[in-house]
Amino acid sequence: MILGEYATAEAIESMRHRLGLDRSLWEQFIGFVHNFFTHGDTGVSIVFETSSRELIAERAPVTLLLIAMTCLFSIIVSLVLATLAATHKDGLLDHIIRILPAVTLGMPIFWVGLLLILVFSVRLRWFPVGGVGEGWLGILYSLALPAITVGLSQIPSLVRSLRAQMLEVLESDFVVTLKAAGIPGRVILVKHVLRNSALPALMLLGVNIAYLMGGTLVIEQVFGLKGIGSLLFSAISNRDFPVIQGIALYCAISVVIIGFVIEVASGYLDPRTKGEQ
């Protein structure tokens, strides 16, 4: 496939030797693992003829920034909506907040992205249709709509989890005691209720980040962003296996690192999770 239909036997044998296909399966695997742990590389790209590590490193900043902006947007919106819903339990505002975000759960993320492009980019012209701008402000501006698109798929579950925990904490004995002591409700809400309610939502966010990576890869195609997503789709369509393997491994490592960070953060929010007596 690499050499084309009319490749000679000598050229094919030379390519097999270059790719290491003339070695045993165990030798190929050991060489692959050794190369990855020593150089962080999964091989040379078949299409671009360069290191897969360099290709991924070139595209990673856009994807990582998009994920960070999505998390920030999801956390801020979820905190505001969950707080409003919990403080207006069973009221009209509570019912609206519980219903409206859930509507996006039944919508494919790429379809939501196309709708937002049609409304906010084509009709209102508030955001660019696609691509990445120049300079930090241009980059942040061009990634705002994709981040909102992916964030809309994360907000419903976060709001539901955070609201349920806040209601439980608001009805606990120590909150009643704080109210009886005359401490302002805003201080109780921010300093005590949110901190004691954030742990389950934080753990849920950590789980969702794994799915978030898959969502951003699709959205990059919709918005024409040159991130890891577009590189992955290109590698799949061209059967560029070293690049596909590299993206899969780096995404897996990222999920593990994020899980570790969430564990550390959960210990800070709730010291009981450290096993302390």
C-alpha cells in the first residue's frame, strides 16, 4: 500500500525491513515498547514520513486548550445552575434548570455544533465559522464556540449531581447549626455547602474527561480545527498506524494523569478520602 501497485519485490522487501516486519512478533513488540518509553514515539508516520511524536506534539496544544476551556465553561455554568436549582428547590426556576440542560443529552454533539455554527457564526456572526485565529486572543476567541458545544454535553450530568449533593448538605445538621449561629447564608453556601458538595461532581467530571477527549476529536472536524482530532481522522483514512497508535496511547496516559489529579483534589476537598482518622 505504501509503495503503490507497481512496486518491485526488492522495494517491498526493503520496506518490510525498514518497518521491522521481517522480525518476529515478539521482537517487534519489544522494540515498539522500548522506543515508546525511551523516545515517546510509536514510529514514523507512513504518510508524513516524520516522527509520530512530533506530529502529535504539533497538534496537541489546540486540543488541550479546547479541553481546558470546555472544563472551565462546564464547571462555571454547572456551579451557577446547580446553586440556583438547589436554593429554589421545587420552584419554577428549579424545574427549568432540571429540564433545559437535559434536552442536550439527546442531541449528537456534532449536530449541536452545526446548529451553533448556523446561529452564532453564519447568522449572528459572533464567532468564526471555523479554523484557529492568530495570537492568544484570536485562538481563545476561535475556540470559544467549540468549547461551548462540547461543554453543553457535560453540563446536564454535572448539574444533576451537584444539585443532589447540595440539597443533601443544605438539610444536614451542621448547616442548620450554622444558620442558627447567625452566619450569613451566602457564606454558608460558598464556604461550607459548595465545598462539601463538590467532591462527587468532581469525581464525575474526572470520568467525563475521558469521554470529553472523544467529543473534542469529533468537534475539531466540525469546526475545522487542526488539533489531534483532525490528525487522527487523517491517520485513520490513510491507515497511518504509527500515528493512530501514538494518539491512542497519549490519550490513555492523559486520562490516567487526570484521574490522579482528581484523586489529589478530592483529598483536599474531603480529608476523609485520605483515610485519616
